[in-house]
Amino acid sequence: MAERVDVLVVGAGPVGLTLANVLGAQGVRTLVVDERDTLIDYPRGVGLDDEALRTFQSIGLVERVLPHTVPNQILRFYDGNRKLLAEMAPPDARFGWPKRNGFVQPMVDAELLRGLDRYEAVEVAWNTRMESCTQEADGVTVGLDGRPPVTARYVVGCDGGRSATRRLANVTFEGTTSPTRWLVIDVATDPLGHPNSEVGADPARPYASISIAHGIRRFEFMIHADETDEQVEQPSFITRMLEPFLPHPDRVDVIRHRVYTHHSRIASAFRTGRVFLAGDAAHLMPVWQGQGYNSGIRDAANLGWKLAAVINGHAGDALLDTYDAERRKHARAMIDLSTMVGRVISPTNRHVATLRDRLIRSASVVPTLKRYVLEMRFKPMPRYDQGAVAHLDGVARDATSPTGTLFIQPRVDTRTEQNVLLDDVLGTGFAVLAWNNDPRRLLGDVAFQRWRTLGARFVAVRPQTQLHWTGHDDPDVVIVGDRTGALKSFFDAHTESVLFVRPDRCIAGACIAQLAPEMSTALFGVLHVTKGGPQSHEHRDVAGAVLHVAQPAAESAGTVTRTP
């Protein structure tokens, strides 16, 4: 008899380990297999963004990750004369964390692996290669090298750019690979020592110099077409590359060096039946925006809660179709941005480089354009118009609607805690959040209980002055004081005052207070929530995920008259 698990994750890299932490916290039986005998022990990714740190917060590991980071890292772009072209130093932390953070990937990955020790339902099997993958009506039978076969309800391939999962699922990997090679050199005991990073748009040889953490610095250099791989491997070549930057280029402690090329590719499908792709198995992008690692963490955050909801019987299988619908567009946007930035940085024709430098400097004179670059406003943010989000038909849509966007995460107060991040109050599941109202009164008892069955947390947000007023206390509603004013500013900017927030902190639905029952019912349809509570969902819902639903007969909130 084959061993049975809920989810088999192929690949114990950061994406697979993050996904396993999300699933483990929900009691999902998860097996992670990897053909290696341990974690990769050299740096690859070098930048974490605020969204990734927020995900690590959600799985209870951010405090373990932070010691391996350099927060608020400034990135400066220089021309061929080492004169400043542009600077990225985003000032805000609207999602609770700095937007740019250098980090040591092996140490962060090790924390993700140790995090799995908390869950009896999760196992990691090293030296285990997936050899076959056969989909059946009620699961996937996976043949493994050195271990009996396993039957899983779902398989997620997090096994990198050369993904065996993608190949076995007959999914194409569409896009391009740049013919230009790059040499990466990781050095211990940082010979420069300063905390920030720079990219040199030097037509003679474009380069990058990146501070990571724990005294590690990465250098990257473009390799010219007439320079062979054999030349690049020579210590003298490495010394020559470092010579313009260091007084003693021969006195460095090289951790490793290798040659690589940039890929701009995306899988033709992120889901085929019961098999999913995530991370580099689903998309590859050039390194210039540091979004390869972060995009994979977004995949894990998006897919993880959906798999747990289906496996635990809270939602139908069709919810899983929304993973591709939501993640593909954003992954494609990140690939395009990273590819474009690479093209701006990499010209080796001096005339083209001079023209580029003039255009960038001209733009920097315009305050709005300068802020656009400085604050990284060009970075595409997830905004889901399709998938596990809902808009009510018949209700005029405001272009500023927050539906489908990530909710902010300021610091707040509760009756028992002060100066805490909002997600720590909302918990790790769904949340129904209302400004200046009690969510129970808005929803009515029936809808309130359905959300409660899903494990939702109910939050009433008030001005800080009203935090300790007990006139409308409800034992099932958490009172939050807006200590910084950020939440009031958010609601000032939107007509919607009630938010239904998903476990990945995306706003699934937003409405004015009086329409909370209708929005609640619409979301139960979009999320394929079972009306009778958790039960088995082995079948596929032929209808698929609902995007726009006709305004249904709402679960009555009742009409109550009360004296203030």
C-alpha cells in the first residue's frame, strides 16, 4: 500500500519550505522530498522585500529571519564614471516591514526548515528524487527513488528552473534565455563593509556590488563574448574583476563563484489537475529587481491557504483554480520589469549608454519622477481582478476600491497589547474588519457563525481615543485602537468601511457597512465555502471560481433599534 499524504511538495528550497510551514500550521499532512542530501549552503537570492517578511511573520518565523537581514538597504545606480544616476531608498513600510532588505539565503532557508519541527504532520525526506507522477481520480501516485510510492491528494512542484514536476506534467516553459553570461562572486569578510548596494551601468563592463549580511558581499560582472568559461574560472580573472573596487583584490576570501545567464520564462500553466507549480518551477526572471525569491514566496502564501481550506473541508476544489488566475499576471509583470531593468543597465555601446544616462538624469530633475524611482513606485503590486475576490453586481465600482489589493499593516493597540503589528491581531486566517462598527451587528448571526466556522477573526477598528470605551463590547470581537492614524487614513481614502481579509492579507471583498451581508454571501460563493461546515471535497466544481456574482439574497442581518 502506498503511503498517503495530503500534499507532496517536491523541492526543499525556500518556496517548498514556506509552503510546508503554511500547511503544517493548518494540520495538513505534508511530505517534502528533495533529491539533495541537505539545504544548499551558498547564497543565491540576496534581497527580501516587505511582502516576503510579512509572509514569514504569518508563519511565525520572522523573528528568526530578521537576524540574517540588512533592513532598509539603499540601492544606488552609477554610470561608467561612477557618478550617481539614481537611488532607491523607499521610506515607507505600509505592510509592516522595510521594502528592501539584504539577506543571507542559506541562513534564512535553515530557519524555514527548522520551523517545520513544530509540526508532526510535516516530514522532510532528503536524498529522495521524484521519478514518476501519475494523476488519478482521487489523488496523485508519485514514484520515489529510495522510498515506497506515495499517494497525495495534491502535488506542488517547487523544484526550480529545471523542474522535474513541470516536465512530468507536460507543461511548457515559455520565454527567452539571454545569451549574455554573468560572473557572480560571493566574498566573506566584506572588503568594503558599507551597508548598501550599487549597480554600475558601465558600458565597459556592467557590474553589481551588494551587501548581504554577516560580512558577506556579492559582486557580479558581465562576461564579454570573447571571454571563455575557462578564463573566467581562473583566480587571476577574479582578481582583475575586483581590482577597480578594492585596494587589495588578491586578498579576499571567496566563498564561491560561478557563471550564470538570465532567464525570462513562465510556465504555460501553474495548475494541471492535481499538480501545481510554484517558484522557479513556475517562473524565472532576471536578478535586477531581486524578485525571483520573493515571487516564489508570494506563490507559497497564495497557494498554501487555499490548499489548506480545500483539504480541511472548508472549501471546494475549484478554489484552487484561482491560484493560476491570481499569480500568473503578477509573475508576468515582475518578469517584464526585471527584463526591462536589465536592458537599461546592460548596454555596452557607449553612445546608447550616454543617451540613457541623459534621459535618467533629466527625469531625476522632475520631483514626481524622482520620487517614482526613489520610492520604488514602479514595482508592480499584486491586484487581483479575477480569482478569490468579489464585487457586487449593481453596486458602482470605485476606481479606488481596495478589493484585490494587499491590506496595510500598521502598528496598533488592543485592550491588552500596545504597539503590535496588525497581522498579529488579525491572526493567520480570515478576518472581518470594520471601521467604527461591530462586525457581528453588520453581518447578522447566520453569516457571523459561518465566518466563525472558517476560523475568521472579527475586528472593530476605532480611533485611539475610543479604545477603552466599553459601551458596545462583544466577546467575539477584538477592539483595535488606531494608534498611528494609518487605518483612519486608509478608510478616509475609500468609501468602503468593511473589509473581508484573506489569510494571505489580500482584501477579498470590501463594501459599505450596510452591504456587509450581501458581500459576505458573495464571498462564500467565490471561495466555494461549504454551507454546512467542513466536509470532504474530492470532486471538482465544474463551475470553476466565480469572479463577479449577481447580488444574492443576503443572509439577513435583521433590523435592530438600539439606544446609543
